[in-house]
Amino acid sequence: MNITVRHKLAKRLIEAGGEALSGQQLADEFGISRTAVWKHIKDLEDQGYEIESIKKRGYILKSIPDTLEPTAIQTLLKTKRIGQVMKYIESCPSTQIIAHKLAQEGTADGTVVLTETQTAGRGRLARKWDSAPQKGIWMSIILRPDVVPQKAPQFTLVAAVAVVRAIEEVTGLKPEIKWPNDILINGKKCTGILTELQSDADGIQALIIGIGLNANQEVEDFSPEIQEIASSLKMASGKEVNRQELVRALLFHIEQFTNIYIEQGFAIIKLMWESYSSTIGQPIRARMAKETLVGIAEGITDDGVLQLRTADGKLHGIYSADIEMQN
Ligand code: BT5
């Protein structure tokens, strides 16, 4: 079976936008026989593509399967770097683990790992990440930016702005960011971001940005312990979301915003982040490893550090914490 031809064929059918393509025309284009075209069409049907074949006219694509298999995603992808290489696995322990391995093996900047479900999806501090099969976007993006390691933590904030933009664009919903890595809708978490680093004496070798986005879950798709605090785009909008479209929008905005950050610095991103933030100006409780502070979140610095003013008037820089809103 020739995967490359099958991918090209799928791409061609998608681009035809519902127009019929004759078997002969496709055979000529790909330099194969009409029987070979027909076999590839059967393979696509086995994958869930719905293709009508009309005598004397040819093949018409009726629908694409609702999976994150890259063929359909890449066909309409508008990025230059991110997602040009994609690795898709139907089920895996964690896309972060696969991404780390690929990064060590030297995979290209912008490589994306996608899966339908994770058996050991993880959050910060080895917390569990709930990854219901076929319902969300569980992906890791490998970046190799030429920046000093001190500039790495801001990538979580850059990614958060990109996620908000993508959700707004595809669904019309208005998500908010809770520092540093939660995207909330109506106060409930719909996306978490986990940025991990591979670095050595020469600097950053790879940044692995993990994004877990709840797209089409119903409340019972979440494990009982998070049903009160989690939400999905479908629960918030009442509409099924096209996950392929969402992945394309995510990758596009992540490319745009990481470019802005790398080329122009953090100032523009900071303004956007603050405008989307549910944390800024609010009374919060910041739980850190060694202490808990209560105060008003005043903003973030150019390094992405949260500024918290306590009742005694002191301003504290918060580098890593869990935040609870106080009202
Ligand atoms: C995060 O951690 O929010 C980062 C989550 C990153 C997940 C992605 S999925 C693709 C990639 N592969 C991975 O293995 N991970 C990344 P943190 O801030 O520590 O939040 C974790 C907490 O969020 C948990 O302790 C739960 O309370 C809650 N939680 C778990 N699963 C959730 C879900 N699906 N939706 C909303 N909240 C969830």
C-alpha cells in the first residue's frame, strides 16, 4: 500500500470541494492505473472517508472522518513551519513523551504530535490529564526557537493567547486565561497548557508545548473528580466542534504569536494576554510549593511573572503557583 499516493488522493478530493474527479484524470495525475486509483479510494473509505462514485463522472468526496489523522488537517493548513511534519497515533500514554523522544532524535522545528486519546496524559507536577477518546485535542508541538532559556516560560503565555484566538475564531466563544496555563469558559477549565524544555550548555534544544483542549465532551465524559471544574467547547456553545478546523486554527495562531514573540519581544503578547486574563485586577490566592499568598493580581512583567500585591502593600513576583480566585 502506497501511503503517499493515498494522502495525495485524499488531498485532491478535499480540494475538489465536492466536484467529481474522474478515475482516468486521477490515474494520469498520479501516474498509476485506474484500478490502483479505485483501490486507494477503497482504502480511504475503510478509513471513514465517504466517497460517492458516479458512473462516467468519477469520485465525489461527501464527508471526511472525524479523526485527527493529518491528511485532512494538512490539506487546508495555512502555516509555514508548524504542522508541516505531523505524527499521529490513535492512542498513546502521552503526546509529551512521544514529542520528547522525537525532539531528541532531531525532528524538525514545528513538528506536531496528535492523538485521539491518552492513557497517561499529564499536567504540571505529574498531575493527571483527562483525555477522553475522540472528544478533544491532545497534542504536543516541538519548537526549536533561537532564544535564551530565560525566555522559555513566556511560551506558555504566548500559547494561551493563541488558544484563545483559535477558540474565538472557530466557535465565537469568549474564553479567559487564568495565569499561567488555564483557559476557562464560564469559569470552568476547557484547556490546559504544559510547556517543557530540553536544554543543554548550548541553550534550548527544544520546547515541547503540550495542549489539552476539551472540544466535544459531555459532562459524563469527564472523570467524576473534575466534572465540577471542567468544561468543553460543546458544553459551552451547544454545538459540536470540528476538531480538524480547530487544530488548523490553533497551529496557525501559535505560529503567528510565537513569531511575534521571537521577533518583537513580549510587549504585544503581554497586552493581549492581559486583555484576555480573568486574573488581572482580581483578588486571588496563589498556592506555591512553600507558601500561600493572598492579594490582588496587578499584572504580569515582561518575563511573564505574575505580580501579586498583598495587604501589607508588598509586591511579590510569582513564578509558579496554582491560582484560586477569591470571589
Ligand atoms: C495543565 O496542567 O493544565 C496542563 C495540561 C496539559 C495536557 C496536554 S494534553 C497533550 C499533552 N500531553 C500530555 O500528557 N499533556 C499535554 P495543570 O495546570 O497541572 O492542571 C491539571 C489539573 O487540571 C488536574 O489536576 C485536574 O484538576 C484538571 N484536569 C485534568 N484533566 C482535565 C481536563 N480534561 N479538563 C479540565 N481540567 C482537567
